[in-house]
Amino acid sequence: MSAEDRIEDTHASVLTEQWPDVGFLGMGVWWGWIWLRYGGVNALDSLSVQNAVSVFYSYMLSTLAIAVVVLLAAVFWQRATALADNRLVVAGFALLAGVATYVSGFVNAAPMTALYIVASTLTGVGTAFLCLRAGRVYGSVPLGESLLNGALSLLLAVAVYFVGEGIPQEWYLSYVSFLPLASAGLFALVGSESFPSAAVHESSSRRATSRERSMIRRLILAASIVAFTAGVGKGITSLAVSSAQFELEGAISVFFVGMASIAVIVLLSRFGVYQGARYAYSTLMVMGIALMLASCFGLSVSYLSVGKETLWFMLSCLMAYMAFKFEASSVRVFGLGQACYFVCSAAGWLVGVFLAPSYADMSVRMMCGVVLAFLVVIVMVYVFPEKSIKQIATWTLWPNEAQGEGSSVAPARLKPVASCGDFTDADDCDARFCEEQPSDIAGRAADPRFGLSERELEVLRLFAQGRSANWIADSLVISKNTVRAHLRAIYSKLDVHSRQELLDFLSGKSAS
């Protein structure tokens, strides 16, 4: 890391120390951009049917571009991780997305021009890096923080949406075009030192077990089916109803997304992370099924987006947490999940557009509602039942899983990604051994003369294995501040003043 990067990280740390959640809100601004770009009042001019068609084309081009980029990132995750961690790269692509948003909004899509097609595609390419950055940020914290910050981000997205709907139309395009850069700015406030380095190290030998891979596949499949069902509803209403009705239903949906986000926050606070998440997930799924069946009798299918948006953030947070829990690549897990999500959303919109001309027919409406409800039932009962959330939350990484299923050897020690520097003020960093260490990493520190408690030794062992303060806090079910306090006590009792001194002490290189 360069001197400039270290200074930038320091500034970000000072700000986030006062407002720890601010960097996570970048996802909310990005999601607000999506709502305004493809469903806002001003995005659909009530006097022009062509604009409804142009929004559909723009959505398809942009969404598929996001899917392609994040899928490539999942394949080439090592290089993509380095790019997602570079604030200037993310800001550059966000700027590209903003300029492309302005151009695509300024150029009339009737007839479709090469400039419009290129600009719409580039909005997806640019915002794809916001998606990858979101995966890195949300993949660096325990599940409780991820879900809470995700719910707060949805609330911010609601605010961003209604601000956009309330401003004069002549300022609308400029406002929407600025949002990708604002999202990148918020994401930049989460310093790169917060990310577990095990996920980016090229020589990391740990591979996901079959249980982990199965759970990730189920998560991705559940998110994809939910995206498809809501996409069908959006595709139908974009052409089957008037622009005024589209505007009204969009605003109502966004309002209830905000209410659902508040409900999730209350459930998490009232029942705890795991039980609250299970209640929220089950409630949203049941409500989604009820809305789909109600659409058979005239309720607009556009309201399916309420459950889709809320479930999207919950399932995305679970994907990110899987990467965090097992020190997998958040770019690989999150990128693959979001690629499938966006492809299925676009496919659903396409199916909805196909059904729109005949949707007024009662039999078509009934068939659509029943099929969509059946898909959600399949997700809830077989693909990803609510008990899966508990399984993920309480999953333990046993030592023999460290190098993949069936391995009986101890976890390999990872070399540092870059020069570590001194460990000051117990910051959230990943220490890495540069050579093999004894099986009892904290063996010397366990000598009674140093006076370390059992809990301090437990923290020390995990920290020396390369676990971040966030990971240790989640694993031991204690707060991050408690982990920091233990680490400060360890430094004091062992009379070491830097990370390297601690590693030297544990390896026997330093004097007693």
C-alpha cells in the first residue's frame, strides 16, 4: 500500500469512527439510482409511449452489462478484487456510469441509435463496480452488521427515490446522473484495511467444502427466482398500464419497501440477528405468495417488487456473510450471485413484456399469478427454507475443513499480501505468518508469568491465525470493541509494540 493510500485510509477511519455505518450506505444510493433510472416518474413521460419502450431497452442493456461484468469478476476474482478495493478505479467507473446515464437520458431512444445503445450499456458497466464494491464492503462484517446496514441502505434508497421524484424535471437527469459517483464516495469511506486479506491472497489453499458450495448455490437460486418473479410483474406493468398508473404503483411500492426495511430493523433488534432474520424472511415470503395470488383477482403485480427488493438485500447479505465466515472471496461469491440475480431479473422483465398484451385476459392473469406463487413456494419450502438462515449463522469452520472437505491437516499459514507495518491502536487488520508455526500458536504466551486470561489466549490464537477483529468478534459472540480491548491487553502484557514484534514473540525469535 502506498503512502497516499495509507493517508486516505486514515482519513476514512477517522470519519467512520464517528459514524461507522456511513460507508455501507453506498449501496442505498446505488439502488436508489436503479429505481429512478428504470421506474421513476420522470423516467416515464406520461405523454410518450416511446419512453416506456426506451426504459425497457435501457434496462435490458444496462442489466445484462452488469451481469456480464460481475460474472467476469467472479471468474477473474483475484484481479477484480484488487480493482474493487481501489477507490480511484471504482470512482472512475462510477463517473463513467454517471456520464452514460446523462447521455442515455438525453438522447431519445426513438429511433434506437448507436449512441443510446452504447450509453445504456456503459451505465451497467460502470455500476457493476459499485456492485463489486458492495460485495467487498458487506463481506467484511458479521451477519448482524450486514443485515442492519443493508436495511438502513434500503431506507436511504427510499429517500433518494422520493427526493428525485420531487425535484423539477429539468434537474432530474442531472440528479440521477450524480448518484453513481455519490455511491462510490460513500463506499470509499470504508477503508481497504477492513477487508479480510485471505480473500484476495493468490496462494490461499483453502477451498469451499461441498456443504458450503451447496448452500451458496441454494442462496443464488433463491435470489434468482425471486428476481425473476418480480421482473415479470415489472415487465407487465411497464406496458399494460398507463404511465400515470405506473408512476403511482412505483411510488407505493417504494414506500412499502421503506416500511418493510423498518420492520426488518425492529425484528433484528427485538429477536436478535438470527431469529429476527428468520422471522423477516418467512414473513416476506408469505406476503409475496399472498400478493401473487391476489394479482389473480386484479391486484397489480408491480407490488411484487416490495418483497423482491427486501429479500434481495437479505439474500445478498447472506451471500456476503458466507464469504466473510469462511474467508472466501467476496467478489467471487457476491459477483456470481448478483450475475444470476440480474440475468433472471432481465429475463423476468422480458417474459412480462411478452405477457403484457394479453394480461387483461382473466385466464392469463390467473395462470401468471398461480405460477409465480408456485415458484415462491418452491423457494420457501425446498430451495431456501427459513431454517437455512440458522444453519448459515451457526455454521462452524472446523479445522479439518480449512483446506477443503476431508482434509485432516491444519490450516495453511498465509503470507501477507503486502507489508504489514506496525499494529497501532488495535486496528482491524489481518496478521499473517510468513512461515509455518507450531500447532499451538499461542504456546509461549500461555506461560502463567505473562498473566493472559483464557479469553485473551483465545483471541490471540485466532488473531495469529490471520482472523480479522470482525471475524473474531463474530466467532466468539463478543463486540468488536471487546476484541480491540483484548488485543491491547495482550500487547501490554507481552510487552510488544508492533505486529511484527508479536509474531516474532510467538515464533520464539524474541527474547522472553
